[in-house]
Amino acid sequence: MKAWSSRRHRTSAQHPSMDPRLAALLLAMLFCSRPAAGTGEKLADCCLATSDKCFPRQILVSSYQQEAGKGCKHSATVFVSKAGKRLCAPAPDESECVRALVAHLDKRNKRNKQ
């Protein structure tokens, strides 16, 4: 009787291959979990809440408006700081401070472009 060896040596031809159904399933999951390239879909970076705090002018570089219904749930003013942080504030029609900051940034950026 031959003794059973716990070590088995296999050649590369003897290694089992992946089940084709499993490979197809994994491939399908990969393509379904990511948006297709070139579809024109843009992932939105939205404000989920806004701060009523009036941010210091000297840390702000620019601002833009986030509109509800255009990829985001809430309207907001997004200020970009010198450090690259996005700070969410209410829409300009809801806050005098936001209106003043947006006007200041618009004036400063217009002057810097000239």
C-alpha cells in the first residue's frame, strides 16, 4: 500500500482554472458598479448642510452656486478656501453675509483679471 503524501506537486497545467460563470459574474459586477466612461455623467460634490457662520474674507478664494435639482438636493453657496476646502453657506438670497462675501470675491477676482 502506498503512503499518502500531504504534499502534492502540481504543474501549471494541473492547476484548476476559475469557473467561467464566476468570471463572467465578476466581470458583470465590475461594469455595473461604475458609470460607463464617456456617458457624460458627472459626479456631483454636493453640500448636505450649510453653515450660518460668516467666513473670514481673507481665507476665501472663490465661490460658486449649487442649485437644487441639478444633481444636488439643496441650493447653497460654496466658498473655496485658500487651503482648497469647500465651505457650504446658504444661498445669497437667504443671507446678507453671503451676499457681501460673494460681491467681495467677484470684485476682487475681476480686479485680479485686469
